[in-house]
Amino acid sequence: MRKATIFLMALAALATAAPLRVAAVAAPAHPLRRSRFLANAANFPPPASFYDCSKKPPSICLEPGSPGATCCKGTCVDTEHSFQHCGSCNKTCKYTQTCCEGKCVNTFTDKKNCGSCGVRCRTRCTNGYCDYAA
């Protein structure tokens, strides 16, 4: 134990006594360039505040790239798939339900939406699987 303590003290003394030399880095010769991420900024949709229909007309929700065509509580929403605005504004689906085509459905048991929206089963839907043998 004593040897380990002496070794650590010697190592600490050596680390503080020897200054580190950092090589100077020259500036790059080429001009600064934009990254590919910034160059593709034109492909990104506008921020969500752009589709704020509380201060703008509700027609802003019909613009290309809008999250949805309906204005609910000052925000453009998709009432076909929104959990909080399913089918109409402020209609929230229950905990076990999902919004499919504007209707709250249970994807574990619904034959027309088994497992996810639009998946149809021939006979029955059990635990989100079509024709599952329980």
C-alpha cells in the first residue's frame, strides 16, 4: 500500500512539473465551406410556428408541408391520424386506442385495423395479429 501511495505521488509531481506543449494549428488554406447539412437546408420544412393559425388565417393549414388541414387551438393538425384531435378538434382517443382515418380504434382487436391502421383481417384480430391462434 505504501509503494502505491509513493508511486501515485511521484506520478502527480511529474505531471505537474512537465508542461504540455501544444503544437500550433495553422488555419486551413481553403475558404470556409458550408456543410452538406446546411447546404440542404432548402429541403427542410418550415418551423412549426409557420403553421400557427391563431394569428394567421386557417387557410395556412392548406399550404404544402402543413402538418394537417384543420386548425385546432391555433395549430394546424391532421385529424385523420392525430391522437389528440381524432376526426375533429379536441376529440382525444382513449389510452388503448389509435386514430385511424379519423376514428378511434383498438388496433389489438379491430378487424379493419389489426396491428396498425389499414391492416385488414379475413376472420379475426387478436393481440394485433390477424388470425392469431390464441
